[in-house]
Amino acid sequence: MAKMNPGDSRSRKSPTWYVAGAILLLSIVALLLPGVLRATGFSGGNELMLVISAKGQVVYRKPFKDVPEGIIPVTGPLGVTQVEVAGRKVHVLHSPCDNHICMNTGWIAQEGQIIVCMPNQVVVQLTK
Ligand SMILES: [Zn+2]
């Protein structure tokens, strides 16, 4: 009766603990990171921006609070769309399009709101 297993060869403990610890740490970092970035202002994404595009190109981009009241002319394929800013709101005052959907959209004032003039390829949006 020969035992093939010489001595007491206990396998070393697998590094499960280290892996679990690392995963836990990474999860915590991943959870906290956006908050930390926001708190330090690192991301710079807290400011409401007025962004106006024409023909797919951004032609105007400014923190909404810094946008002076008045009319911003935006030139599209059909002519000039007049974007008016007043009282912390923005709307399309006049546009050379024929359906005037953009003008009928009315005023926008909050993040995520958007005015689109498809015929004149003008997009007015408030974003962060
Ligand atoms: Zn329009």
C-alpha cells in the first residue's frame, strides 16, 4: 500500500481575498468618482449652456447666465433665424421656414429643452 501523495502538500490559499477587496475598492471609487468630480467642479458640467447649431455646426455656445438679452441671428440655408433671449428664456422670434414649427415651440428655459427648425437646419438647445 504505497501512498502516492508524499508529505502534506496543502495547496496555498488562493488570493480570493485580494480579488474581492480590489473589486470592492473599485466599486466604491466608481460610485464616488462622479460625485467627487462634481464637487470639485472638475467636470465643469454644472453650468447650463445655450448651444445653437446651424447646418450641423455649433455657431454659438455660451453659459446661459452670460448670454445677454437680445436677438442672436443664425444663418441657415433659407436665411436668418432670429433667436431671442429674454428673461432667462430663449425662443425663435422669426424664421424663414414655411412651417414655423420652431416659432410655435415657444420659450425654453430648462436643461434638455430644444427648439429645432428643420427647414433652416437650426437647433437651439439648453444643455449642461
Ligand atoms: Zn422653423
